[in-house]
Amino acid sequence: MIDNIRRRRALGLAAGLLGVAAVTAVSGVTVAANAAEPAAASNVAAASGDVVANPSLDIDAALRAAEATLKAAENGGHRVTVVILDRSGTVQVQLKGDGANPQTAESAKRKAFTSASFGQSTSALAGRVTGTGATLRDIPGTLFLAGGVPVTVDGQVVGAIGVGGAPSGELDEQYANAGAATLR
């Protein structure tokens, strides 16, 4: 009997989580879950302080910035890869220019990640990672070379642009700033 109850609860929960209507026979017992009935957990109201908003670039803005960044690099005669991350560090857009070397994608992604994580350009952060012992450089996924810039709205980071492949980080950052300028 206890096993039947557990099975019914598991099937009801699974059907409720999937948001589909399901009817299943378990040891001669019919269990029904209706998509119109929300799962019990969804009936719990969260206090307003329990939920936070994390604004981020939308895909149209990210694509526009990536295209402008790549165009600026091409106009400068450089073959680069551009990566646009959202606030959480997830890649929204990656454009690899014609002839860009293979390492440029990882470099651009890590520069963007570093910039989004710390809310500063990677060139500004590079001076903070000197010395011996543990430094910011030890954080996985970061790269403290110029070429990553945050995208902010009202002082809040909403994404980042990373560029890799120009002959210098300063040029990478110049191109990233050109892309960011399209969002202002």
C-alpha cells in the first residue's frame, strides 16, 4: 500500500512538473494529474524580497553590438572573434570573423566573462593582478588581457563584450568599445 502511495505521488508530481495531463494505472489504481491544476509548490507565494530581477541585454541588442564590433575590427584590418555575454556569463552571440584564428573565440569569451564578473574593462583589471601568491588570475574562466568591456545600464552590469584576435589587447578593447557605443 505504501509503495502505491509513493508511486501515485511521484507520478502526480512528475505530471504536474511537466505541465501535461496524464492518466496512469499503477497496480490497478488510476492516478490523474491535470495541467490546469498547478503543483503544490507553485501555490506558495514568495515575499517580494525573495525574488530579484537580473536585467540583461536582449538578443537584438547583443547581435547589434556584436555586428558593430566585428565591423569596426574589419575596418581596422583585423580578423577577430566577438563574444557577447549576458549578465550571468552565458554566451548570447559569438561572431568569428573570416580568417580569425582558433584561439580567438576562447580569448574573447574569457575577456567578456572577466569584464561581466567584475564590472570593469579587462584593461583596468589587469593592473590588479600583479604580485605573487593567489590573485584574481586564479579564478577559473577569467583572462586579464585588454579586450573585454562591460555593458551597463544605470550603473548595473547587463552584459559584456569580449574581443580576441587583434595584434594588441588595446585594439581588441577599442573594437569592443565601438560595439558597446551602439547600445547607448
